[in-house]
Amino acid sequence: MAHRIGKQTIVFDSKPGILGYYSIAGIKEGEGNFKEYFDCILEDDTNGEKTFEHAERKIFIEAINGAIKKSKLTKNSIDMLLSGDLLNQIISASFAARELDLPYVGLYGACSTMAESLAVGATMIESGAAKNVACATGSHFSSAERQYRFPLELGNQRPPTSQWTVTGSGCTILTNRKCPITIASATFGKVVDYGVNDVNDMGAAMAPAAMSTLIAHFVDTNTNPEDYDLIVTGDLGKLGSEILMDLMEHEGYKLGKNYSDCGQMMFDDSQKSFQGASGAGCSAIVLNSYIIKKMLDGEYKRVLFCATGALLSTLSSQQGDTIPGICHLVEIVKE
């Protein structure tokens, strides 16, 4: 059974397993550093649909079905779908759940949702409430731009601090069966706000939350950064990653060469994305492609997956509110 250690961390004694995984990436993401790892790369960011929002919904369905198929399960074997996205009322996840006809819990942690769904899903499996759980997250560049900033048709110039919201979706199937890769623990984050109010600087807004959760995990588990093969944040981008490293070092925890950020790694230099990627799909597709495959190959045996999210809305931004951040963490191990 699961047991709590410290203030924020749950240890899973039965170690829920990762039975299947699947990733779908957009055109730009498919030209980046992880192109050889994705299961599917879209030929058209509309994915054959009339709107970007409908395209986002469709990639959710395809990622979930793909993960179920790779798990060699049937859809009826899935006891619960845990999913969320960036759009208002998490419509991509909810409308996909309508099509899939699965028991569904909608989650919103912004770009932290992949880790949040894994932490909640592992807890459900550990408690015996479910045997197989699908955890899915995604985003779309064009739908996110339309909601949070400006429609692409306006041609607004992007400032140097802005990141590129990933078009993509990832799904992980968790199970109570014995698997080579398992979820060992989860550290649920606190909402942290350092007063950033620039909607084009998500990395700076989220970095303090990543620091808070990482330190909570290290304190709760009596570990240090060097105890892990890989520590990866969700989508802080170049600037946010640098801020996190400075914040951690100020608190006495130096992040070394085993630290990376999904957003910073997503694109290569020739794509001129500068700060890198962001979005709920960012960490989701990196986890469900590169990270899990590297763990299966034995390159990584102990990984801290720390997805970060900015908890803003257009309403809060227009009213002058600052941007709170959240970071949820799951410890993934290769047995």
C-alpha cells in the first residue's frame, strides 16, 4: 500500500507499472531533436479537421488508442481515463473522453497535467481502485495561441522570452501488473507565485514552483540531485531552466549534467525557437517517447519527471493578476 513520507510525497510500495505509452507530435516537433522517438508525426497540424481545436481533440483520441494498443489491452480493460489539456473547460480531453466512452476524470494542472495524471493514476492503482489507468495530456500551438495570446491571423510579433506551445499528445497506460518500468513515488506540488505577470514569460513564472517541489522531494526522501540518472522538468525553456538552476543552487542544491528540460530540448538550433517549447503536450510527448525508451534500453534507471504548469487564464491576466505556478513530480524507476 502507498504511504506518505514527509509533507508532500507518497511512496508506492507495489510500484504501479508502465504497461504502454504513445506519442503524437506536430510538424515542427517532428523536425526537432526527438523525431526518431515519436510514434506518430502529423503531416498537417489540422490533422484533417476544420479547426485547430478539433485537431487537438483528435490527437488525444489517437494517442490514447495508440497506447492501449501498444499495451496489448482492449479499451474495455481501461478502468479510468485521467486526462487534461490547456483549453477552457479542458474541452479537448473531455470531448475525447466522450468519443472513447471510458470512465473519466478530467484534470487541470496546465502544463503539469502529465505528471499530475501519473501521480493520481498510480495512487488509484495502489489503492486497488483500478487495475489499468490511461493518463493522457496534450496541447496544440494554434489553439493555445488563440486562447492565451493572439490568433495567428493577426501576425503579432513574438517577444524573445516566449516559448512555442507544442502540438502533440502523449498517453501512458499504468497497470497493477509487474512491469520493467514503474512509478516509485510522487511528490504533489504547492502553488507558488513570485509575482511574474508576463504571459509571454512562462519559464520565469513556473521555475519557482519547480524549485519548491524538487526541494520537497529531496527533503521528504532524504535524497540529493546526484542520486538520479535524470531530472527533467516539463517546459521551463532555456530562460526558465537557468532560473531554476540559480534558485536551486541558492537553496543548496546544485543541478548538474543530469538535469534537463523538455522544452529546452525539444527543438534544435536550426529551428530558431530560442527559448524552446512549452505546453501540456511538451513533457507528455518527451516522456512517452524519448524518456521511456531510454529507460527500457537501460540508459536511465532512476528518473525524476517534474512537469510544470502556469495556472493563469485570459481572465486573470486581463485583470492584472500575477501568474501562479505548480509542479508535480513522479519518480520513475527501471527495475
